[in-house]
Amino acid sequence: MPSALTTIKLLGLVGVASYAAARLAVRLRLVAWQRAHVVAVPRHALPAMPRGFSVIELDAQALAQRPIDIGVEQQAARFARGMRCLAAFTGAHELAGVVWVSGGPCTEGELPLRFHPPVGCGWDTGMWVHPDHRLGRAFAALWAGVGAWMDLRALEWSASSIADYNLTSLGAHRRLGMVTLGRFVALRVGRWHWVAAGDKPWRLASPGKIIDWSVPAPAAATACI
């Protein structure tokens, strides 16, 4: 387990403060805090499908019959927001993992922020791999599935949001040629949200209101965080 000094070096003081704020918010329950990067990976950097795996799209009915990291209610909410579920299977027809993708504007969870990916860019979220397959090629299979899904839509990039303290995910995306498109910060107190996205100032999202954010194109992005 990394020491406190090592953690500070890896995350930076801002990342450590963000992580501490997020943990405190979880304990307070009525308060939530999120600080995240919006990143994108290029299609050409995604892997080929590993031997022995296949990825198919599952509809709500088919997915509901298989245990994954979220319940049927959350699955239904994602489908209602226009997301599609790609599922990786082994040669023995075992579910190895899932990832959710979208070809247009989308929201995530309770965050009142609607991401509008730039032209030629899709969106991926909620990548999950079954514990029995995390040491194998399931992650590569899911990324290969995302790539095939992108090819059908002539998409060159896939974007996603990652918490600034999630070093594992950031590292995995970096190895795929990640660029940073922007950052956002969100604070929730009760039913009220405040969001600052990109270079926009803090904006209040009253209950039921969604803030729209046009995510910058990769050409205007930075090569790393």
C-alpha cells in the first residue's frame, strides 16, 4: 500500500485534496463532490480483438439476466439516456465484462451535466470486468469492441470522464494515447448542484435542470494531464 508521501507525489496536492473532499462528501451523504478530467483516446490506438473473445451489444432484456456491477434500475436509466451496452464473452460463453457507449450527448449518474462530444467523437463509460477475468484479456476485448462500434459510426475518438484521483484508469487511458479535452468540478448540497466545466464559471443547476457542455475537440486538447 503506497505511503502518504508517495500518494501525494502521484496525485499532487490538488488530487489529494479532491480525493479527501470526495471521501468526506460520501460520509456526509447530503453533500457530494466531484473533480474529473474529460479525456479521449484515438481509434487507431485501440487493440485488436484478443483470440477467444467476442463482443456483442446487449439490449435491456438480455443484460438484465446477467449480474454486473450495477442493478437493473441503473441499467434502465442508462438505456433511457441513449447509451448502448457492449458485452465481452469468452470462448466458453462466459460474460467477461461490459462497457457503455454513446454516439451523442449524454449524462452520467446524478451529475446534472450533459456532455456534448465533438464531431467524430463518441463516449464510453462504466467499463466493468468480472473479477474472474481481470488478469486476462477482457479489458483488451472491451476496448476492441469499442473500436469496432466506432468503426460502424466513422468515429475517430472515444471520450470519457475520469476522477482526478483515479490513477489506475488514467494510466490505462494514457497507454492508449489519451489526450485531455477538459476538466469539470461539481458540488452537490442536498438537491442543489453547482458545476464548473471547462473554462466556464460556476453555474447553479436547480433541481431538474441540466447544464450543457460542448466538450472541446481533440485537436485543441493537451497531450497529457
